[in-house]
Amino acid sequence: MKILIVGSGGREHAIAWAAARSPKAEKIYCAPGNAGIAEYAECVDIGAMEFDKLAAFAKEKEIDLTIIGMDDPLVGGIVDVFEAEGLRVFGPRKNAAIIEGSKAFSKDLMKKYQIPTAAYETFTDPEKALTYLETAKMPIVLKADGLALGKGVLICKDLEEAKAGVKTLMLDKQFGDAGNEIVIEEFMTGREVSVLAFCDGKTIKCMTSAQDHKRAKDGDQGLNTGGMGTFSPSPFYTKEVEAFCEEHIYQPTMDAMAAEGRPFTGILFTGLMLTEDGPKVLEYNARFGDPEAQVVLPRMKNDMIEVMEACVDGKLDEIELEFEDNAAVCVVLASDGYPESYEKGFEIRGLETFKEKDDYYVFHAGTKFDGDKIVTNGGRVLGVVAKGDDLKAARANAYAATEWIDFANKYKRNDIGKAIDEA
């Protein structure tokens, strides 16, 4: 098979790595890709939002399956463009990707179909939002309705912060049009868990659990980021929690989308909060998480391409997902100053060490070639992943492996997976 992957981050590197392991994969392309992805795929200089160019390339190269890694093209309708050209593509259509593209849509869907989530209200008028906050219980959560690189969520501890948050989202437009509408919802407490699932429009099959760390600094301090590290599985995602979610969240979400005329095919990411009142949905995404994919895919025993084809063909019910009985931890090496301002272009040393080690991986998030050197080219630069017999071992291995890498401006959190110690 000829495979095309659309995207350029650590998630797409993990997808390319998993695709390359499939006996079905003869040739892999990635548009636009990065310096790490180039090990497994021929990188093509076409942007992820250039739908017509991507479809033309897929036809020219006779691509058998295109995998859409990123949220922007999915929400923008890339799958519809490919299907109109008769191309096989893995990912939800535009009318289904709205489950990530609009938080107001997803909250309304959950309310209509009684899927457990936080209480909320939506606003398009900043003045009405501010009036509502006057009598709301604090702390409270403000969310930009649209895509905001995983950063459009503000947790406000008091009224003053909440009012400033409305200004940031709706008036200052810090996240552009994503803040034209906002969701204000109750603040939930508990353990967070991320669950990725393959979907074919009817059937949903969940992968092993993971937990992301969104804040930039240790102790969950600092600004929200795209994710500073993750671990899998979550010790808090018990068999009882899983059974509840399958009955009350995952399948009901699939059924709800189908009932709305928006059958969901691709990867559904469910962010959960394990509250005292039971698991509730924090958010949905319409694609692999980043960096969740980096710890989940290396633990998956299945041929990923075979599973994706079953999704496209509506035959996912014939697949049984299998995962290794171990653990994985990812520590993101970022550019100091991320997610605000940071410098790029520094040479990265030590990458070759990973080629000599089993159960250690380095997935490139923001890198590029500068001649024969690989240099930093983003806020999140690399995801250093290690497996272990259990989470504590995987965590120790991952942090040891971060020391093999060196570049100017290197920054990481030092407490990824610390919750493991409390399990």
C-alpha cells in the first residue's frame, strides 16, 4: 500500500512510525512532515490546509490510504474533499469533526443525549457573559468555542480572573475567531484521563488510557500548552470506570452522532474527569491526541493500518484491539519560553542514541533540517518516550533518556507522571 499522512508534529511522527511497522505499507509520504518523520516517510512540501493540492498529490501517486493527523484540516473538511475525489481517507467528515471544532456543539450534544458532562452556558455576547459571571460559583472554566491549539481553556479562580478571561477570549481575540462564542462551565475536580478510540460510524473500540499534562510548568503551574508530557495507562482508569464510560459515554456518543446525521469515522478522543459523582466528559477531539498518541501507539499490538482500513470499510466490529501489558511515559522537550516567545534554529544532538535502544523512542514535534543537521523549529521540539514494566519504571527510563538529548534553550517539566506515585 501507498500511504499519505497529513501533518507535521509528534503525533504524525508516531503515526508514521506505526504505519512503517505494518506489513501493508510499501511507501509512506507525509505532508508536510518534519526531520524525524523523514526517517519513515518521504516528506512533501504541501501544507496541511492545502486540500486540493493534497488530493491531487494523492491521485497522482495513487495513494491507497490517507491518514489525517491534525484537527484543523479535519474541521475544515479535508475528508469531504478526498471522498469527493474517490480517495480512501481515514478521519471524520466535516459534519462529524464539529465535535471538536465547536465546544458549544459538543456540549449541546451531551445535554441532548444525557452524556455526563459539566453544567454550562454558552455566550456570543460579552456583556451577557459578564453578567452571568456575577452570580456564578467560582472557580469557573471559560472555553473558546473553536480550535485554539489546545490552549483556549481558562481556569479562573475568582470573579476578577473570570472577567479578564472574557476580555481575553471575546474582546482581545487572543485565539481569533475561536472566541466569537464561549462556553462557561462549572469547574470539576478529580483525576483527568484521556481515552482514544477507533470508530467506524457505528462501532467504537477504545485504546489503552493515557493522561496528559497541559500546563507549562511543574506542579501544573503556568500557561496551558499543547501538552508537556503524558503517560499510559492511567492507574485511575479502573475496570469499573471503563465499564461505566462504555455504557454511558463512548457508545452513546457514537449513537448520538449517527442520530444527528453525523456518523463519526476515525479517532474519537474523549477527555474525562473522574469526579466524585462519576466520570464526566471534559472535551472531545476528532483525532489522535498529541502527545497521547506517542505513548498509546507504541503499546498497541495491532497493525494500525489494518485497524484504520476496518474503520473506513465499516468493519471495526471484526477487530479486537490488543495492547502490551506494560507502561509508557513521554516527556516533551520544549524551547524555553514556550508557549509564549522562544527562539528556534538550535542544533539538536544525541538523537542517534535512540536508534541503538529498544523500547525508547524520540518523536519529533518541531524540528527541521538545516543542511545535514537537525535543528529546533517549534515550541514543542521532541517527545522522549520510554516503556517499562510499570509506570514508575517507564517514568525513570523516560527521564533518563531526556539526558541523551542536548540543544540550547532545552526545557522540560520534571514531574510528568508524578501522580503515579500517589496511585
